Amino acid sequence: MLGVRRREFITLLGSAAAAWPIIGRAQQAAMPVIGYFSSRSFGTEGPIRGPFLTALEEAGFVAGRNVAIEYRFSEGRDERLSQIAADLVGQSVSMLVATDRPSAMAAKAATATIPIVFTSGLDPVQIGLVASFNRPGGNATGVGLFSTELGPKRLGLLRELLPKPGPIAFVVNPNNAATPFQVKEMQAAARAVGQSLLVVEAESEEQFDKAFAIMAERNIAAILYGANLFFQVISVRLVELAARYRIPALYEWREFVTAGGLMSYSTDRTEFGRIAGNYAGRILKGEKPADLPVAQSSRFELVINLKTAKALGLEIPPTLLARADEVIE
């Protein structure tokens, strides 16, 4: 009888051992997967991705430990976003995180059931991402940014910087859905202060060589960039061209300035990256996007590169320096 029991025990032990890999695989398969994508490149996404991961960890989810993240980046090619979103949905991800307007729109079109956390530089209600800020409804929520609306503020900063008045070029990407709004707003702001404004369109790196040559011929006093994701992808190239032609430029994000650009004014990416990470964690814990109000960015940062100003022969007004959140020397 003892031998029978021993044999039964060994059989049961062997069966359990054989089952362990299966159980392990089942537990691994149960790990939630976040499909994270944007129009940027992996490198330019860093200022958002870092705070996102920090907030996600604070919510109890560590990438590779109890949550998996599938990253996809379109490198400024918005036409790829629909396929990226469809591929992630096809992998049965637990959530989509789309950190710019084009990606958010692609995510919304790809699924009506998988939760979506987005950031958008255009009003998310007007473009159909959510029903309202307080009650998003549906499967999406996130952060509404002040991005495209900051053009007039940037124009004022640039005029304050210039030692003498002159024509300013407003550079935009014609393929950006937000461009018509930005141009209309900027032209109205320029008229209000009597500023001569030249709208310059460029949608590829090759076109920027021609655009800068035209701006130099027109004796442009300074350049102001519209909000556009492709410009972020080629930020180093844009900074190099401004230095070559010795034209002061004000950019959308601080990464342009740390790369050698003159000045930037924008919302704080750390803030909305953390909000997106916090929302992702709350949704993974069981909250519904429909019950999480769309947040709005409230922090802004002015960054100035004094080394670049010196190379351009510009003296930054003390009043402008006093308002800077960061000064690179």
C-alpha cells in the first residue's frame, strides 16, 4: 500500500512539473500589453516616453515585469499610422497609447472597444476623439495640449527678441491637418501688430533647402515654426540650416534649443507624459476611459540658448531672460 501511494505521489509530482511551463505561459500571456505609438521617432519621443513610464511605474506597472509595451513610430509619415494602429489592435493589446493628434485619430478609427489614452494638440472634442472634456464617453481619454494655439504668443516673443523690425517667416507643413488653422491664426495676430509675415510651406527635407534659400533672398528677419510632428523628426537638420543662413528661429519644443536652436516656447512635455502614464495605470487597474475627464496642459516653458544668440550677434533683452524657464549657456 505504501508503494502504491509512493508511485501515485511520484506520478502526481511528474504531472505537476509538466504542467508548470503551461501555467507559466498562461500567466505570461495574461500580462497586459500596451500598444504605444506616435508620428515621431523613438528618439524624439523620449521627452514624453520617460515621464509616461515613470508615472506608469508609480501606478504599480513596470514595463517587462507586470506590463508589456509594444512601441511603434511612423518617423513623421502619418500615412503609416492607420496600419500601425490596425496591427496593434490585431495583437489584442490591452490599451492603445497615442501621443499625438494623428496617432490618436488612427487609434480611434481602429477600435471602438480597446481603451485609448491620447494626447492632442487640437481640441479633442472638435476633432471627434471625445464627446466632452468632463465626460469623454466611448473608449478614449487623455490630455488636450495647447500646441497649435501658441502661435501668437511665439510671435510676440520673437518680435521682442529682434533688435529691429523686419519680415518674419512662418514655416508650416501643408500636409498637416492643423496647418490652415495655424496660418489663419498667425496671419490675424500679425495684422493686429502690423507685422509683415511670409508663409513658407515645406513637407520634406529637400524642400527645406529651397525654403531657406528663398527666405534668405527675402531678407527674412526671423523664422517661426508651426506645430508639426515631422519638424520634430528633422529637428537637427532645421537647426543646422538656421545656423548656416544665420537666421534667428523660434521653435515649438525645447529639444530644438538643446540641439543648438535659438529659442522655444511650448507646453511642458513632462507634465502631459506623466498624465498619460497615470491614466494608463488607472485604466489597467479597472477604471474606464469614459469616466476619466480629459486633462488640459497647464505648464509652459520658455527655453533660450545664449551660445546660439551670441553666434547670431543677438543680445537677449534682460526682460526676456528673466522670464526664461531654462537658459543654455
